[in-house]
Amino acid sequence: MILARDIKGNIWAYGKEQDAAELDFLELEWFDTERRIIRGFTVQGREIGFKNLGEDSLFDGDILFETEELRIVVRILPCPCLVVRPKNALDMARICLEIGNKHIPVFINAAHEIIAAYENPLWEQLQRAGFTPTKESRVIERTHTLRIHQYAVVQNKITLAKGV
């Protein structure tokens, strides 16, 4: 088994996809990108254990293991998603409230689309509320959810972890 700690970079960031002799992928579902300890098999059958010591979740293209001969990279698998394109800021708030009341992680991309993993009850609820969601196959990147991994009690105050 290959053991790895920390993210070594991202192959899409600096054109690193072409400078290793062999590229192997660890395919993950979107919800596995938040996990701190991952054990799995790559596409080519290599077993890898990864412990994320950093504060960041995994992105598509993150390098988990790297040598001159081999690079193991994260590939986030596409999944069925609900995609809603709000017409204005009020619609954005209402849609996020509807989804947030169900405690479903929400992703808002640069095109101001609201994306959530597909669930039929949510689909029906959004339609009843007057929105027009679409079902698309997408890669859900980091969801920007609030996470509290560490806290400290200082003079009867609780502070959040750095970088949150």
C-alpha cells in the first residue's frame, strides 16, 4: 500500500499533467472530498492510504502521491445533480433556503448556478415553489460548507479554527 499525507499540488494549476512518466487516478465521490482519511484503490489497482493533514478539502486534480515515475491524482466522479439558475438575488436566497432547510450541501458556481446532489423530493419541492430545476450530470467541487475541526475555549469564548 502507498501511504501519502498532504496535498502535493494540482495537475491543472501549473500544467503538471504532462511531466510525470505515469498518471494514475483515485476516483472519489463528491462527498468523499471532505474526508480526512481515505483508503482506496486507484484506477490501475494500486492501494493508497491518504491522510489529509491540511485544512483544505480535495479538488479534482489534487496530487496525493508523487515520484519521478508516478503521480496519483484525485478524480471526482460526476453525479446526478439538481441545477437551478435563479433570476435574481431574491430567488437565490429562496432557493438556498429551501435546500438548506433539508440540510443538503449546496454549491454555487461562478455562473451563479445553485447545484445540489439530486434528490427527487427536493426536485418536487423546488418545482412546487415555482422554480425550474434541471437534472444534469456534474462534478460537484468543494461545497464551501462550514466546518469546525478545532475549537479552543479562551476566557469563556469559543473560537473557530483558522481559515474558516
